[in-house]
Amino acid sequence: MSKKQAVVIKPSITKEELRIQVEKLVSQDAMTYTEAIIEICERKQIDPADMAKLVKGPLKLKLEVEAMDRNIIKRTTSSLF
């Protein structure tokens, strides 16, 4: 009898790698957070809907602030705290 081996699929990018790469593009290439995330999606051939699952914590807050500044989403005081 042969043993079945578990198949491990490594994600193409982790939350931490995403955060670091986005911050690098924003600071060095003067991109917005949205542009930086889209750029990474294109480079790694990842659907932006899948990438959205990795956007958490401080990166998500920065995206929200950017969207509020550009009047893409409504400003709320509750999201700032």
C-alpha cells in the first residue's frame, strides 16, 4: 500500500509580503496604495478579488483613508478610530 501525501499549495504572496511591496511602491515610485496593489496583481497575475482577501490591518486602513480623500467612499468618523 502506498501512502498518500498531502499536497501543499504555497500562496504566491503573503499578507506581510504584500504590505512590504505596497509600501515600497508607494514610497519609492510615488504610487497610491490602490495603484500599488493593482501593480502587484498584474506582476504576479493575481485577480484583484483574490488579492482583496490579503488586505488587512494597517494596509486596509491606509486604503480607506486614501479612498475617503479621493471621495470614493464616504467619510466616517468611526473608521478613523
